[in-house]
Amino acid sequence: MADMEQLQFASILIDKRINEEDKGIITIRMSSELDHGTLKNLRSLFQREWDAENYKLVLNLKRLKFIYSAHIGVIWAFVQKMQKAKGGVHFCEVPESILSAFNTLGLTKVMKIYDKEDEAFNAFS
């Protein structure tokens, strides 16, 4: 059974799905634009999950309209940190414009990207 929690980090609206049967896998659905004003909040969000020892995350970017390169750097640093902790970050429902930015940086070759949220979630099993 999955519980839902909704958090507000400045202009980043976060929906978290916490799966009771498979603790440690958190789904975060981001909405809004990730601009200069949200960079600190994104770091805080990731630090909060790290501190809670949530080392497996699904990032659903379906509602994300814009992302600065600085945010991509923060996300990628967090992905690497999670991998070192034997966890990981799976991405899903990535809009074409965001996927293009990831591709330009060569990240799509090393990111785990899925079409649907459940696919990304179940890939941790």
C-alpha cells in the first residue's frame, strides 16, 4: 500500500509515494520550473531523502516544464551519491524538452529512464 505525502519546497511541488511493502523506494513527482530560485530547495530535498536513508528514488518529471543546467548538476551529483550507497535514481515520464537537455549533456547514456512511473519503481526489484 502506498502512502502519499505532498511537500512544498518554494515553488517545487513534491508528491511523494511511500511504498509500505518495499521500504526505501520513494517516488517524487516534481512540478513547476526548476529555476535559480529553486536550486537551494532542490539540494535540501535531496539531502532530506539522504538523511532519511532513502537511497532508492524514482523521479517523475512529467510536470516539469523547465530546468537550469545547475539543477541538472545537482541531480546528477545526487544520482552518483545514491549509486555509491548501493541505491539509485530512476527517471520516468521525462518531457521531451528535459530529455533533450539530458541528452545534450550525454546523461541519457548513463541514466535509467523509463516511460512509466510503475516501470521505474518496479525496476528496483
